[in-house]
Amino acid sequence: MPRYEYRCRTCGSTFELSRPMAESSAPADCPSGHDDTVKLLSTVAVGGTKSAPSPAAGGGGGGCCGGGCCG
């Protein structure tokens, strides 16, 4: 089940809730009992080891003729 992060506007605490995606926008009470909360945007980190080749390495793209010099 996805986890969503919320912030309480009353006390300033940040907390997470696990709930179905269909309920992600439903109101959430903070652990201290306040009901003035807002759902925070989550950031997702995507990692990998492979990167796209640069145009200088002959990877294509850019330049006047697809990366080559038309001089």
C-alpha cells in the first residue's frame, strides 16, 4: 500500500499514512488530533549506472548534421 506524507498546519508536524491510492486525497488527522493538514508532494529518486552518451562522444544529436560537422 502506498505511503503518503502530510503536514499539520496547526502544530507543524510531518507524518506519513499508508492508504489506498483512491483515498490519497482524503482528509487526514495529524497524530496530535488536529484536522488542518495538507498532503505533501513526494519526490522520487531514480538511480542507475548507465548514462546517455554525450554528443562529443559520437552519441548523435545536436550539431548541424546530427552531430557531425558540415563545414
